[in-house]
Amino acid sequence: MKPHLVCVGGEDHALRIPFFMEVRDRGFQITAVSTCDGASFLRHGIAHRRYGFDRFSSGGGKAGVIRMLRGLMAELRPDIAQSFDTKPNLLTPLAARGQVPVVRTINGLGWTFSSHAPRALMLRPVFCGLQWLASSWTAATVFQNREDQTFFEKYRLLGYSEKRIIAGSGIDIGAFAAARHLGPSAATMRQEFGLQSAEVVMFVGRLTRQKGIPTLLKAVPKVLAKRPNARFVLIGPRQSEGPFAVEESEIRRLGADVAVLGKRQDVPALLGMADVFAFPTEYREGIPRVLLEAGLAGLPIVASRMPGCTDVVQDGWNGYLVAPRDPEALADCIVDLLSDRERAKVMGGRTAALVRQRFALAGVVDQYCDLYRSVLAAKARGGLAQSPATDRVAKRRLGEARR
């Protein structure tokens, strides 16, 4: 029988459907567990179960979610579980408690380790304590960049689990190209949004402070002072982002120079009308998928010098890296790329080649399937994931955490 892999994630889990389909083609039975609607999964023949938690909450309620996940694990009876995203990475091992080997993917350390806000500083030791506890029931930990692995090693958050670096969840290059080909032309989309002859600077992502939207908005007038024909296009959700969302008034004050398109399903086609991709994130990212998509679209990128971004952008070679929260530097680099279109085109071509070489879906899935088979082989031998000694350590840690 095919080994049953249960993959647990959050509300963006549907973005991993190409990954799940590729893993399924390699001989695994897949069930996705997420907080989002299951329609997208079912359209692709992927079994889906829903669970719920508030991604903005750092307080109680986790015990109920752990019980829910434990019930799902008992019902689904997987051979191996895979978790993505911050809270699922904590909750899934605590729910499995060694009954199922868990592989967790650390796709960035996010707001808690990027923000200097008092609440973020207060939550850091809590986060580390929970990761330390979860590591007791983790068979393997995957990092998307070396900075995150170094952090976990420094603070001893790995336990006895195997560790690997796998660069992102992969991007389906053929599907991206097909989506661009089947979508409207760049000229048509520019006409639709009134951007016919404009120099288009595009951002794709959540419209939050942590993604650097305030920095980007401060850069707008600085860019326009030198490139008056520039226009900024922001793509992504805002209203769903709770306390992290940038205020609508901050965007509106810039008038028609900034267009907000909201969450879109046609990002590959939309990228075709851009000249520069800006990503001023303040997050500790994993490997930002939007940078890979911008790269495949052949766009030069200006991104923050943050973990994850530095794995895609090499400063001065295929784009520019700037300090987070520095609108002057961000504006200068955008102006530089808009002013030298031939150089910008060369940089964008380098990014496209890099994405095809390092981040293609097939190669990433090869690495994950190799890891899954390694974990399953260890389980069959009575290895670490099921070890009584490991379970004793975990129970002792749980007792210490409760005290």
C-alpha cells in the first residue's frame, strides 16, 4: 500500500497543491489538513480535512486545537505527518506525541523574530520553549534557509530530530508558464488598469506592516520625484489581516499613483505587466514564493536584506538588497532599475535562470520524498520517532513546561 502522508498547514495551504500532487505522483497517499476551505484540494482529487485556530491569537485555545488534531490523526491513521507554518509546526508534534513521525518545515520565523515591538520581544522565549517541547516528538526538521537552521541550533530547538535544508516548497515552472500564456496579454492588462505607458512597480503579498507596506508607501513620492511616470501596483489581501493590516487611509493618500488589486488568482499574468518587483518585507522569511514567481516572470527585484530574500536575490547581480524600513534606499534602487531598462532586463533574466536551476518543483519534491522514505525506514526499524527513550524525554519536557 502507498504510505499515507498527512500534511498540516494554515489558510494558505492550497498554494502547496502542486507540491502535494507531485508527491502523490511519487507514490504517496495525500491528505491535506488546513484552516481553509477544501474546495481547491477536492478539485485536484486531494482529500482534505478542516480544523480551526486564530492565527492572530497568541493566547489560549491551543489545547482544543491539539485535541482536534489528535482526533484527526487517530481517524486518518497516517504513516507520516508533515507540518508547515508557525502554529501548525508547534501543534502537530504536540498532537502526534510520537504516535506518528512528524516532519516540520520551518518556512521562516515571521513576525515574532522580526519585530521589535514589546509584544514580539515578550513572545520570543515562549516561542522557543514551545519549539523545544515540540522537537521531542519531531522526527525531522526542514529549513528553507541556513539562517533559520543556525538559529535553531544555537538555541537547541532541534532535539534529536534529523535536519535538512530544502529551498522552499518548489514552483511548478510549466504551470506558471501556462498560466501566463493562457491569461490576458500584458498590454491588455495595462489597458484594463489604466497603466498603458506607465513604469510599473509591483508588490505581491499580504498588505501588512510586517511585509513592509509602510516603507513602500513612503518610497512612492521619492520614486515619483525622479520617475514621474511610475505607478505602484499592490496585489494581496488587506482586510483579512486583522491588527497587522496597513490602514487603508495610508494607501488612499497617494491617490492614483498606487493601485490596490486585492487578492488575485491571476498573479502570473499580472506579473507580466510589471517592470520592477519590490518586496520590502520586515519578516524573517523562509523562501518567499512571490520572489520565485517574480523571478520566473523575468523581473529584477528590490528586496529587504532578510533571511529568505537573500537566498533568491544577490545584490547587484539579479536585483538589489536594501535594509528593511529604509524607504530612501528602496526608492533609490527602484529608480536605478527604471532608469536603466537594459540592465534591469539582464538582471531579470538571471533571476529566471536561478529559479529554474534551484527552486523547480521536481527537484524540491525529490528531496522531500527522500526524507519521507528515510523517516519511514527509521520508523520501520523502531527508530527515533517511536523510541521509548525519546518519549520519556518528551514527557519530562512536557512536565517541565507545565511547571
